[in-house]
Amino acid sequence: MLAEHPDQRAELVGDRSLIPNAIEELLRYEAPSPVQARYMARHVEHHGQTVREGSVMVLLNGSANRDDRRFPDGDRFDIHREIGQHLSFGYGIHFCLGAALARLEGRVALDEVLRRFPEWEVDWDNAKMARTSTVRGWESLPVRTP
């Protein structure tokens, strides 16, 4: 995302205090696990619809993270966005136990990348998305630095 938004990357290079919110926006905008599924152990009613025991319910948290009712102009990437809470780490009893560590690792990694490589461009011709059913990420993402 920061290769596609070099103006926002430059802001982060100039002001590292923006990194924590940028991590939250990155997690919101490109949820690393955008789809979750749950097996229904009993009948459950949601919004007037019954989901029967034995059914599988698919949760599209990647889509929910871009819902304009919660995130105005949700399909726009903005490191200055007031995020509040996104669903990339789940919610309630299903909230990811490793969320705090993941956020810390993201902050440290992004700070180091920006310190070493304040400018880069992605070699899109050789970039390759990972093919999995539940995780969004890159199998290969080569970059060029000046």
C-alpha cells in the first residue's frame, strides 16, 4: 500500500509518530485474514434469519473493515483516518491473543524499513500473491530501491 501511496509513505518517513495509526490503517485496509468461518453448534438467529445447527457461517471481516457506514470512504487508504476499532484481529471472545504482538512487530518492522529504505517501488511484473483460502499476503514482492 505504501508503494501505491508514496505521498503517505513520505509522511511516515518524515514523522515516525504516524506509524502506529498507519499500522492500524494497513490492517483495516488490507486485512491479513479477510475471511473467517464458524461452524454453528446450535440454531442462531441474526437479523431475523435463522442459521441452522450444522451450518457454516462465513464472516467477511475484510469487507466489514471497508463498510462506509463504519469507515467513511472505506475503500480509500488513509494513514490519518480515525479508525477506532477494525475487525482484522476479530472481536469479542474470538479476538486474537497475538494482536498486541502483531501490532508491535508491525511498528518495529515498518520503522526499520522506512529508516533503511525511505523510497522504493514494487516490481509488479514479478510480484506474486500467495494463494491460500484464508490469508491475504504476498508469496513474492520484489522491490527496487534508488
